[in-house]
Amino acid sequence: MTLSIKHSFTEAALDTALMATFGETVLINKAGGDIPIQAIFERIEQNDAVGRIGFNDAIYTLTVKANDIEDNGIAQFDSITVRKYQYKAIAITIDRISELAVIKIKRF
């Protein structure tokens, strides 16, 4: 007897569920006007040391759908408004398997 398990979620449905649950609207600031997209905002503490001196720094990221990057022409150094604060896109990494992208952002 062979059992088969059907997955009730496709990758796209899972991405949509993640964004609906954890996402918020952020604005990509373009010359033609602000573009709203859904993103999951994260603040990650980074602890580093130089010699005996330790310091903390925060890394901010936005997880978005990969097609939002391509469809809206989001690029490195674009300005992004998150929770009324301005950030710059420092790096963009697209994962073709999950169809999600991570934008590393820095507040100036």
C-alpha cells in the first residue's frame, strides 16, 4: 500500500499567508511617487568585537516577494519608508527557490 500526502499549500499560497500574517506596508520612494509593497520587517542585533572592545549594532531587513523587486524596479540605494522612518537599500538578495527576496536596509 502506498500513501500519498497532498500539500494543501503551494509555495505562492505560503508566501501570501506569510505576508498577510507578518507583513506590513512599506513605501519604496521613487521619482514618480511612492510604491507600496508588503514586507516583513526585522531588526537583528549584531554583537561584534574589535580587540577587547565590544559593540552592538542593529541590522534591519525587509523580506518581500521576489516579483515585487522586479516589477517595481527596486534597486540598491533606493530610499524606503518603514514605520515613518527613512532607510536605504544596502543589498538585495533574491532566492529563486522560495520566490522571496531580502533587502538589507540601513537608517540614515
